[in-house]
Amino acid sequence: MLRNKSVVSINDIGDDELSEIFKTAGDMEKVLRSGRSLELMKGKIMATFFYEPSTRTRLSFESAMQRLGGSVISVSEAKSSSVAKGETLADTVRMAEGYSDIIVIRHPMEGAARLASRFTSKPIVNAGDGSGQHPTQTVLDLYTIRKELGEISGKTITVVGDLRYGRTVHSLVMALSRFNAKVNLVAPPILKMPDHVVSMLPADFHLNMTENLSDVLPETDVLYVTRIQKERFSDPNEYQSVIGSYKINLETVEAMKEKSIIMHPLPRVDEISPDVDSSPKAAYFRQANNGVPVRMAIISLILG
């Protein structure tokens, strides 16, 4: 299955492997609740290279490895590594191969994780590559939907915000195409889902594109909100023209189904009002907490 396999795209995880991750993550949750310690990864080392800022992804990966009994060596920013001296990514991963058993990379360049996987025999896990993909975030998102709503098939997922640069939603929509789900993509024209992502989806996939969130809220089971990614805009005026395009507040919550949830990969800026946090529909912090058992599952399955 996933043993010794790199995960740089959601397409690197097959349907059977996804089911195996879900089952293993459920087992890991039980262990975490019991307070028992695990030694599954005793003697194993994970190297993390985060060349872009990260809180949840980095901490949950490192927490996952430590809770499995393994250890972590890390580079938290490019300027604190030999990249600042001009070292190539290829040379970095070749070096890390001798120091670790699994390598986790976040990089501002789309395709960086795939490139890195070509220069090492150790498994590479993509923790986000520019505006490309974020496959482990997608796995924990799918796990969250199943846990909160019981299943994914037959649900309507509305994805709103920055669909152009949001790597989390690129992976998520590709993964949802495997399920009998309907997806609404809500964004202003300059932030719409890239054509290269849409072209990879099956022709019979239930996909609806709109700018109007209120039109699709009553049918929505999962409202997946994304931050407008200021750091990826080359034109500041373009960013200013779309900031605040969608605001999720208590009025939004009221318009949704009674048994529906709001998700967000975080961090948020101003797209979800803090008033929403106390609603039972606000699942984004529960979603973030699922990152540890899901990444425990992925690491343990890759390293056997």
C-alpha cells in the first residue's frame, strides 16, 4: 500500500489507501484519547523542511512523529539553512536522505515536492508546494467530513474564496471527484479554480461554478472557506479588488442546513467572523485537531 511511497499529490493515494488511512487514523485517535504512548516509530527520524510559514501543518507533523515514538530534525525557514548559501533542493534532499527516514517539505515553488522525490530514495511528503497541492490537508479534510457527517458520498460541498491560489482546495476538489458528491465553486472571476485543475476532473462530476454564495447555501452540507492568499498576488491592486469578497457570519450560518458544517484550513484573516466560532456548525478547530491522528496514520503506513 503506502509503504515507502512518496505522497506529493492527492493522486498518489489510491482509494484503498485512503480507506486504510481513515481506519488507522481512527485507531490513532483512540490511542490519543487513552493517553497511551506508542513506540511504532522508535528509532525513526523525520526531517521537516518548511521554506514557507506554517503553524498547523508543521506542528501536527512533528507532534504526530513524536507521539509515534519517533524523533524530528527540522529546518523552519530557508534563511536558516544552506539554501541561503545557494544550495539546490536536489542537494538538500540528498543530504537529508542520510539523516532521516522520511522527509516532509513545504516549498513556495509549485512542483518542488515532486522534484525532490526524484533525488532521494526516502519517501517525500508534500506539506504544500506554492499554489500546487497539499495532499495531507485533503486527507484530514475528508476524514473530518466523514467524522462530522457520517459519509462524503451524496453530500454537497461548497468551496468559497481563493480557488486560484488555494492549494488546499485544488487537492480537495480532485479528491471529492472520487465520491458521489456535488461541489459548488464560489469565487470572483479572478479567483476562480484554475483550468488545469478543472480539466483533470471527470466529465460527469457534479461541479457548479458561481459568484453568488447565497444561491447555494440552502443546499450546502459543508461550507469550505478559504483565505485570500495575499502573498501569492504579484499585483497589489488585484488583491485589493477581491479582499473581503465573502464574509461568513451568523446570518450565513442561519441560511445553511441544520446539520451542516463550516470548515477552513486556517489561518483565517477576516473571512469568518469570530461570532461563528461558538456555533456547533463551526468545525474548523476540530478539523485542525484531526491533523495529528491523520498524519500519525500516514507516517506509520509509509514507514511500515
